[in-house]
Amino acid sequence: MSDIMAGFAGPRRLFSALSVAAATATAMTLDARAATFKHIDHSSFSLSKSPAGVDYAAMINKVEADPRVKKVTLDDVITTASPQSQGRYPLCHDTNLKAELRPTGFCWNAADDTSGEWVPQGITGSGDAAAGGTVGGRRLIAASWHYTDDKFARVSIADFSKPSKGVGYHHLLLVQPTADGNFASVENVHADGLTWVGNRLFLATGSRLQVYDLGHIWKTQTGGGHAAKVGLVADGAYARWHGWALPMVAEYRTAWAAGGKWKSCAPATGSTPCLNSISLAPDRKSLVTAEFYNAKAGGGRVVRWALDAATGLPTGKATEAFASPVWRQQGIATDGKAFYVSGDCPGAPPPNDVNNHICIHKAQPDAAPHVLTKAPPLTQNLAYWPRTGELWGLNERISSKGGKRVVFNIKP
């Protein structure tokens, strides 16, 4: 069962060999599916902030007033040698990407490449964060990950400024401040999609849009008897073996239950769309989200959400929406005219590897999409950087024997 149906964060995208026969029997070309990337009514879609009484700023201030908490800058994180992981450049696995699109990128280290516990989902970076394309003079990549059963979530920030000289990256555990001046891991977060605007990271996860502020990063201890804990204990701050903790500063949802309880989003129908992918529009005036619809049909929705020009936060209003014909769409990005959608390729998946059946589709509004390129197995989210014309993506494919995960960009 997907997390969407449970009302939590996002879909499970892995398919087993048992699905091959059914997929083959029902396979059709993309043109025979719901043909166009068509406009739909968006008037009932909204994002609302957490109920009154939840004061994230006050809770964060209380945590940061504790002497056990050391607040650091993003530059501190990027330039710290330990704890740091080293990515591998250039791309170390087959990507299926067309050579004429000039694919490049990097791979995670061996442990992250092969991990079955931590799984990458969303992607963004400095090309989203700043109109100039860099943050602090660096080309940075940020990726979101979820842990087994969505028990934990994290963000990785990699320095891709001079990849031939190394791609160092750091993991930051995502946490939420508590009213008693402590902090805890975020709950039931699949970390589906991620985008970066100014100093904020926006994390799309099911019915929720969580906001994290890179102006609040906490250095945490990674060793000793409390290393597995999250929060403050007698001798310091901990984030489950992570060297850094990043606290949530706001939360929006497409649906709230009474008292701030869980309420399910509903893919493809109704007034509570799911947020399983997110990207920033090139004009920096809106966020675009997409929902995963696990059915042998198109219909997953793509929604544009306005950003307030003064605050940089969502206004709560949807300004445009589409029904996508791409089956099991995962990632969404736009160059301002066309949309790029990762999802199933046309036709039946290969019987020897049903997970290696992902394409990046290019769609104009109210027109039929076409396949731009085949993509790495189980490609998840996408991000378009207008300054450089790069389309970034990553995949989640779990392979304990050598890995198959890549972080890539192409020039569409």
C-alpha cells in the first residue's frame, strides 16, 4: 500500500517481477493513453498553514538558547572535513540518457549508493536557490532521503563546483522543534520532493509541504553512547549519527484534520492533491508540484502554487493545474514554457528488469507529451536551472551489489 493511501508521505515505486505479465498485457503507447497534458480546474486546491498555536520560531529560539546547541552556517557545513562523504565523478553507472543531451553528474559513495535503508527522492540546488545559480560562489546540489518505513528523513548537500577535484557532501537530519525546548525527528516523512528558494528548503511529502531554513543549522555529536538518539541529552545535541540537524520552521498542507491530525491526500481526484514532487518555476514566482498516481492510467495532477513576493512563502492559492497523461509520474520541472515529467516509458517494461522503465517526457500545456530520453532506473525528482539550462535528476534504485544510483544533469 502506498503512503498516499495511508495519508502519509509518498509512494513506493519499486515493482516486482510478478507485475511483468500484467503490465505487458495492459501496455499501450503513451499516445493511446490520456493524450494531452491538459488544463483542469484548480479553484478548489489550497495550501493552508499549521493551525494557530504552533509557533515554530519561538520553539527554535528556545532550542538555540540552550548552551548544548551550536548554531552554524551552511558555509561551515560545506567546508567541514568531517563528517563528510565523498561522491564519485563522473557518472559511474549506466544512465540510459541520450548522449546528445550531454549527461554528466556524480554517484554517491558506495555506502549511500547501495543502502536499502536510506533512499534518495528529491533534488534541487543552487540553480534554484539563487537567480545567479550559485550560493556562496558554489554550485551546490541538495537531495532529500527517507529512511525505512519513513522513520527518519534527511537532506544531503553536495559541492559540485569543481567535480573533477571531488564532490564532497554532508547529510543533515531533518528535525522538528518541540515546545519543551528540545527537538525530535520528523514523523512519517517520505521526503518525496525538494526545492530550494533563497535560504529555505521546501519539502513535499504527501499532503504536507514542510519548510526548513538554512539559517538554522545545528551541529550535533556523532559519537558516544547517545549517538543513535535525536535531541538534547545531558552531554549535548544528537541527530542519529548525523553531524548536523536542520529544523522545520513551517508546515503547510492540502488537507488538515481537526486538531492538526492526519488527513489523507487523494491522487487524481478530489480537492486535496498529493505533493510527491516539487520544483521552482524559472520566474521564481511559483512552486510546481506533481502527484504520483499508481494506476495503469494517466491522471496524476500537476499544480502551480503562487509564492508571496514579500515573504517568499506560499500564498496558499493554486493558480494553475493539469492532468498528466504520464503513467506513474514521479518528478516535475518546468523551463517556463514546457514541463518535464519523469515516469513510465511507453509500452511494456523489460521482463528482465521491470524497474528500468523510466523516461523523461516533455510536455507543452494542452498538448501530447513526447519522450525526451529514457532515464536511470526509478528516476525520481527533477529540477530545471534556468541560468545554465540544466535539467537535474536522481534515481532511487536499490542495488546492494554495486549500486545503480546517480545524480545527473542534461541539457534539454
